[in-house]
Amino acid sequence: MTDKPRVWISRPTFPGIIARLEPHFEVTAEAEERKFSSSELAAKLAGQDAAIVGLKDRIGPAEIGQATRLRIVANLGVGYDNLDLDALSAAGIAASNTADVLNESVADYAWALMLGAARRMNAAERWLRAGHWHATEFRQWLGTDVRGHTLGILGMGRIGQAIARRAVGFGMPVIYHNRSPLPEADERACDARYVDKSQLLRESDFLILVLPLTPQTRHAIGAPELAQMKPTAMLVNVARGGIVDDAALATALREKRLAGAALDVFEREPAVHPGLLELDNVVLSPHIASASQETRRAMTALAVDNVLALFGHGPHAGRPPTILNPNVLA
Ligand code: 8YV
């Protein structure tokens, strides 16, 4: 037996990075990734001093009920709608996310999705692979240029701003809506103009969603919002399933009230609404906007830094760098 504190890691990550915990902790890392039930999570967390978890691990009062030693839950994601922050704070447990290290990867991927939808890349590839390419026709597979079209961004945090900065090279004017406008200097840095939500919906040719999922943002894009969008517009979601009403989106796309969509996240993922699977004007991807080698490693390293820091180790000793509830440190 050792008297080191214990840390549980709910999924396989990168052993070389996790090894930084080993001098200070007794480390238990799951060898396979799966979804744990609430009672399994409660049993896993009981007796642990720290946990590194992911979006599939929903942690609230029931899951921490027996975790009397738990001091930090480090989330492998910038979004933390899987954590009940109030319950964790009430129990004196710190929570952290992976803010910032994934901004550029997610921004790149949002652009990849948008360009893919605009130029019909995935549909064209499916057609090619199915053996339909017998001749090259001048007017076949016509997509739409992004240049000169208006890019709308709903949710203008750091990922939204990284997306906006890329628009200069593509010649797209940028409008955005957020709970509040950016400070002037930030707005200037990404050359974006603040508009109200309804103007954003009406004027965007491409609308990218980058807002967190909260009770207030659930179905922020539903039938009434889709009805305000241009029939030529395309919707891109790299934020969270649940922000879009997937059934309403499938209907709008089928009825050609919206030209296209590109979605990395879904309301009931990994299940995808069958209405979306049927459509050719939708690009679908399995929640991989942050999935580059570099970024997933940086996310793991940041989670490790947060755990180490809470226990007084590493460069941030005493101050977990991306703590979500700093009040618990007091
Ligand atoms: C996930 C994400 O963390 O950061 C987020 O909020 O949605 C992603 O980066 C990733 O899919 C790992 O589960």
C-alpha cells in the first residue's frame, strides 16, 4: 500500500503525459473507453482524491456522494455541461476544463466543415467512390464560394474569435452575436461586427455555432430560428448537440428552407437523427473538432497540470490553471 493520493482517469489518453502524475499519485487509468452508468461512476470515484474525466462522464450529486476524498475533477474538454458545477463546489471539489488549448484546432475544423459543405466535398466523394464518375461535366457538382458571403458566428468566445480571424483570408465579412459585445480592441482584432440574434439569423450566409450548452442555450437554433435564415444559408455546429433542434433542422433541410449544414455534434450522439442521415446536403462528423494529435495531447497535459497544481506540484502549484470554480480554493 502507498499513502500517495489516488487519481482515476476514466479513459485511455496518452501514457507519456499521464506519467507526470506518477511521482505524486497512485494512478488508475481505464484501458478502454466506455460510458459508465451513474452507479459505476460513483463506485469509481469513491476513494479517489482526483479524477480526470470526459464528456461521457456526467458528474453530479449522485456520482460524488461516496467520494469523500475527492478534491478535483479535471474535464478533458472546454465544454463542461457534463459537470454539475454547483454540486461540486458545494462539496468543496475543484473542477477544471481545457480552455484555450483547443481554440485553433476547433476553428480549423469549423472552417473545414464549412468549406466542405459549401463545395459539396463529402457528397461528391461518396458519388465518386460509388463508381459514378464516368465523365467530367462542366456544370456538375457546382457548390458555392465562401468569398464575399457573410459569415455569422453565434457565441463569440475564444473559439469564435479564432474562427473570425481566419475569415480575412477567405474574404468574408463577419457578424456575430454573443451575450455581450466584445471589447472594442478584440472586435477590431477579428474584424467582426456585433448584431442582435435575429439580424445574425437573417443576414448570415454561413452561420457557425460556438456557444456552450446551458439550460438557456438548449435549442437556441430551433424551428423559429431556422425560419429566419436565408434558404441559401448553411449552418455549422461545432459546439454541442442540443443547441440545435436536430429534428427541426432535418425538416428545414429536407424542405429546402435551408441550403445545407455541417455538424460535428448531435443531440443524442453517438446516435444521429435519421432525418439527417438521409440528406446529401449535410456534412456529418463524429465530434472530432478538437481531435488532432497535438490538441488532444495538449488537452491531456492541461488536465494533468490542473490535478498536479491542486496538490501543490508543478509550475502552477496551488493554482490550477483552468479551474472553473476558484471559490473552492479559498
Ligand atoms: C471533447 C469538446 O472534449 O472540448 C470540448 O468541449 O467537445 C471536445 O473537445 C472531446 O471530444 C473529448 O471528449
